[in-house]
Amino acid sequence: MLKDILTNLFLICLGSVICAAAIKGILIPNQFISGGITGLALIAYYIFPVIPIGVIYFLMNIPLYVLGWLSIGQRFFWYSLVGLIVFSLAVMLPIPVFHINDKTLAALLAGIISGGGSGIILRSKGSAGGLDILSIMLLKRYSIRLGTTVLAFNACLLIFAAFRFSLESALYVLIYMFVTSQVLNVVVTGLSQRKAVMIVSMRWADINRQIIDKIERGVTIVRAQGGFTGQETHILYSVVTFQELSRLKDIVRQVDPRAFVVVTETMEVMGYGIGNQPHW
């Protein structure tokens, strides 16, 4: 229990410091903004530079935390409160500036650093405050999806940045946000993201045996019926790595070129299938 608490606190603190490095070292020197409440705090800081960015960010989060006290889990609330305090203090540290003359490269580097820091925070059981709290409240009260809240909020920030600063500045921020999201996904889900595969074929038994023998992956067999013909058939379901996907498709082509195959992304894979044979 104590180890779990210390691990989460360490991840929150480490991620917050890394994100602060991107803000103080790259975003502020280039007059860039960010997404979420951090972006709103940066806009306010550029308008009122006498107030420290950490103070602005902390004050903007207070109403969200007051409203979120009853709307989110208490464990998430307390971890996020620690994240808010650490992040607010971290952005006021004397972090050195990354001297990059090309603003495109600056936006890319900021996205890499910020995405890495945000991903580390999300691997904990908390957050650094901001839009996470608001998104969860809107989801629970009005069933508004988390992605919808983030997209709408950030779109408003980009439009404001285009008018308040310049269209060029807004485009740099768009690059930063895109890179941040991609790096964040890599940190959270890892580089070994699996693919879920569904195969519909009259030669399902042969395909099943070859997947087990040649790729050594588990397969789940689901009884099915054709919607048009009413014919009884089976669907094979398996989870493979990206490197194994091409081998699986080759097997299907060789056994039944007319097989119907669907490949989808997976966010996370855990556990074992029937017979303790892993799908992944």
C-alpha cells in the first residue's frame, strides 16, 4: 500500500517537473501557449506578466477542485491536488531556456518533452489538475465525452491565439499539441501496442491451427451465423503484436484468400485466454 502511494507520488512529481521544463524552457520564451487550463494560464501570463505563471495556474484550478470534490473519486482528487501543487511550484523554478532558433523545431521538442511528462503523470492514479478535473465532471453530470471536452476547449484556445497573437503562432501550437498527444500515447500504452484480429472463414479450423502452431498465439473461436445466408460459421479472434500481423495475414491468404479479416487497435491487453494461453 505504501509502495503504491510512493510510486504514484513519484510519477506525479517527475511528470510535473518534466512538463514544467517544456513550459519554462520552450513555450514561454517563444510565446507559445499549450492546451487545457495550462494554455489558459499562459495566455493570462502573457497579458499580465507580473503574476507568476505558477500562481495563475493554481488560482485557475481552485474553482475546479471545489466543484470536483464531490464529482470525482477522493483518491484521484488527492493525488491530483498533489500534482497541482507540485506543477504550480515547478513552473516557478529557474529552469534554463532551450535556445532553439527554429520555432518549428521548438514546437516539436516542446511536444516531445510535454508528452513524455504528461504520459508519466497519467501512468499514476492522479493528474496535475486542469482539464482532467473538468472533463470528468462534465462526463459524470452531462455524459459529455472526455475527448469532446478537450477538443472543444483547445479549439477555443487556438482560435483565440490566432486572433490575439498570430495565425502562425496558433499553427506552431497546433504542431506542439499534436506531437504531445502522440508521445503521450506512446508513454501510456507503450511501443508494443497489440492488434486485435477477427477472421471469418469457412476454413477457420485450418487457420486456427496454423496461428497456434506458427505464431504461437491463442485464438478464441466464436460461433456465428451469416446475416444474409443464415449459414453457420465461426469467427476467430486473436491478439498479436504489430510484427506478427503480417505473418498472420500471410497465413490467412494461403489458407483461404476469400476470408474476411478485420484488424483493430487495442488500448491495453492483459490476462490470459482459455487454457492459460495468452492472446498476446
